[in-house]
Amino acid sequence: MTPDDREEWLRSIEQLAVELANLAGAQITNALGREIAVRYKGSAKGEMFADPVSDVDQKVEELIRARLATEFPDHGIIGEEIDEAPDPAREVVWAVDPIDGTSNFVNGFPLFAGSIGVLERGVPIVGAVWVSTSHVLRAGVYHAREGGPLRFDFEPAAPRSVPANRRHLAGEPDRTPGDFPWDMRQTGSAAVECAFVAAGLLRVSRLARPNIWDVAGGLALVHSSGGTIRMNDGAGWQAMTAFESPVEAGTSLGLRRWRGALLIGEAEAVAMLAAAHPKG
């Protein structure tokens, strides 16, 4: 594949990823105000009312899978709601989260996302994340492709900067010991936090143990905006460039089983949080 051919290929994938993210957004928006059916994955594990799933999640993933089967039948798919692992021989895999922040969604708390990530041999090359609100105070899609800039609904979205601001915001799952130059926020959505870090709305975010579908799209956005990405799998914080299949007893479990602690954001802020949380 020539560089020009690859650029055109990436452009076509980004275009479809944006369409699919918008499809998720439209389904989510249409569901607001009506009765939503909800079940809880955690109940099967003895966890009462943990990990909610709505009927919208299932419908959106089915629609996305059908579209991908038509447009890119040779690509693999990892989706949150349908427990199917892609053929490990597939070099390109789409990681789909129909609604990230489902608990927010079913409670009517208006902060959630639909995330589409595209991986090539584990490396995020395209991301498209529909968010219920944004730096321009409306819903839309943050998106980027390998070598390209961060965009919001096809318009440039350079990370927001306010030089006079001395008190930034950080996404944190719990209170962090120490004195840091930021206030902490909990959004309830890893995909939202990735998009907000890329857009400069959050200076840094610590994601405790997201699934691959929660962050595959968002990490492409963070990378496109020049952000730092580190992962901790128990051996300390390391720069992350690709998702790798976890291994158990010498056997690869596949990308679907990936989980890891992540730090994303400005390099200095990431280093500060890494020092505060050496074990992840």
C-alpha cells in the first residue's frame, strides 16, 4: 500500500467511524424520554445491580455490526454487548462501545458517549467518540485518524487553552493524596474523559481498569492531540502505543480480555499522577 493509498484508506475508515458514532448518538438521543429496559450483568456474579445494560446498548451494537459486515467484512469486531472474540488473524479490529456511561444514561444524567475505535495490530489508528456535550456545549463527534488532527464534527478542535487559568481539572476515580494544581471530577465515562482530555477540557485523567471498548476510540483522540498515554499492568507505568492480548498460563486470551490502568493527558500531569499511584 502506497502512502497515498494508506491515507485514503484511513480517511474512509474515519468517515465510517464518524457515521457509526453518530448512529449511536441518534439512537441514544431518540431513547431519551421513553421507558428504557435495563438489565444488570453483575447480577450473574452475585453483584446486586452492578454494570447496567440498556436495550439501546444492544440495538446500537447490532446496527453497527451489520454495517461493518457490509463495509469491511474482513475486519474483526470487539463489542461490549455481544460476547464474540474476533479471529486473532484479523489485522484490523473495530472496538465498539454503544453507550459508555450507561449508568448515567439510564438515570438521565446527561453525560455519556458512543465510542468507535479502530485498531491495526493493536495500535489505535482511528477514533470517533460521540459525546452528549462538548467544548461547544452541544452533542457531536470528536474524531481523528493516524497522522491527522483532532476534529469535532469535521471542524478543527485544537485543545482548549486558557493561559491565565491556574486551576485545571482532572478525571479521577477516587481522591488522590497530595497537593495538585487541579480539581477532581468523576464523569462516569472513560470515553468522555478521553475525549475531554484530547480537547483540553481535562488536563489529565486516571482510568482505573477500563475495558478495551471503553478507550480504544478515545486513545486515538488523545494521541492525535499530542497527549501522553501510559499503562500499568502491575509492573509500573509504561508508555503505551498498542493494546496487547493478555496471557494466562502461556495462552493468549485475545484483545477482548484486555484491561489495564491508564493515565492520559499532559506529560507533566501524567508524571505527577504516576508518582502518586505507582501501582496503578
